Amino acid sequence: SMDNFNSTRGKGQIRKSGSVTIPVYFHVVNKGAGVANGDVTMKMIRDQVDVLNAAYAGATGPGAANTPFRFVLSGIDRTTNAAWFEAGPGTEAEREMKTALHIGGADVLNFYTNNAGGFLLGWATFPFWFAADPAMDGVVCLFSSLPGGTEVPYNEGDTGTHEVGHWLGLFHTFQGGCAANYNDFVADTPAERKPAFGCPTGRDTCPKPGIDPIENFMDYSDDPCMFRFTGGQSARMEALSLQYRGL
């Protein structure tokens, strides 16, 4: 049963699966009415939260680890602002947008949707950045990457899953490439030389043991190819979010 499933723990995981609830506030930034202008629907937002919950419950595919985290939709605001709609990371527009819209403290997920700078799928802040710049905390995702969006093959909501992984402390699986002493600081994600695109099954780019973790949410594979966090990733997210977010 789901109750039994939720009481299990991943390797290195301290707290029960589903025991940490994260409130999510969506900030929908658009350039006008209609989904094509970034004004995503309630269904897209609810479906995005469902995608997060499935991913962090380990319900998405073979070998997927559960995590302590679950997400609850706590609020939505909508803003029409052409400059904020085009805001990219590190821009003055990003700072204005977030300063105006950000809600809560380190333990609240601020989820912005906009045009992601016009060329990105999204970006995120890490837990250990919070103290220095609290207003910037959160994730930003391309509006058309939400479930039901038009950004094929990145339209099943896994950009959100990936960016929230960063927000909880994960690096990319390809971080550090084939470096001998470190990559993403997670032992059970095999090293890979560079990001995977598409779904290159069986790819093995590093001499260390293990084929590339192309099905991992922290790679750059197509959404249909991504379905896994590992036990090590769960433990890292738990440790860093507890230390820096009080989650």
C-alpha cells in the first residue's frame, strides 16, 4: 500500500518519505492574456505540483528513490510585465521581479514561470545561497515547460523537477565531468563527461564504473527519458535542506 511505501527510507535517508511538506507559491509572469503569452492555466500549475510529488516520491520509474519531500500548492499570483517575462538569470529584471513577488523564508518554494530569458529552460538557487540573498531564492521555469506546454520534448514538467533538485542542493550529474576526486558529491550517480541530450541509452563517457545516469532528473535528457533520483541524491537534498532551509 502507499502507507507502507511512504514509511520506507532511502539509503542514508533520516526521515520518512513524505514527512517534509514544502509550500509552493507560483508566480506566473506573462506578457498578456492566454497561455501563448505565458499566462499558464490552473491545470498546468496543479499538474506541475503533481509531477513534483511523483518524482520526489520515487513513483516515476525503475530504480527511482523516494525522498522526504512533498509539495503543496499554497498560492498563485499573476503579473503582466513584459520586462519580467523576458528576465534571465542575473539580470536587473530578475531582481526586480523577485523582490516584488517573493514570499516567505528559506523553507518556502517560490516557483516563477516566465520566458526564462528567451533561451533557457530554467534556473535555480542553491540552499547555501539563501543567507546572502534571500529575495533571489527560488526556481524559474520556462512557462511552456510545464505539463501540457508546447516546449516538446521538455513539456512534461521535469524542468521543474530538475530546478527544484538544485533548490534542495543537488548539482548536475555531469558536474566536474570525469574528475577523479569529485563530481556531483553523490556516490551513486556515475560520472559523465558532459550533459546528455535526447535519450542516449547505454552512453558511457567516463572510465569510472557505471554507465552515464541519463535517466536522472539532474541530467539534461528529454523529459520522457528522465525518471530517477538516487538514494544518494535524496540524502544530499535532505542534509542540505535541513542545514540551510530548516526543512
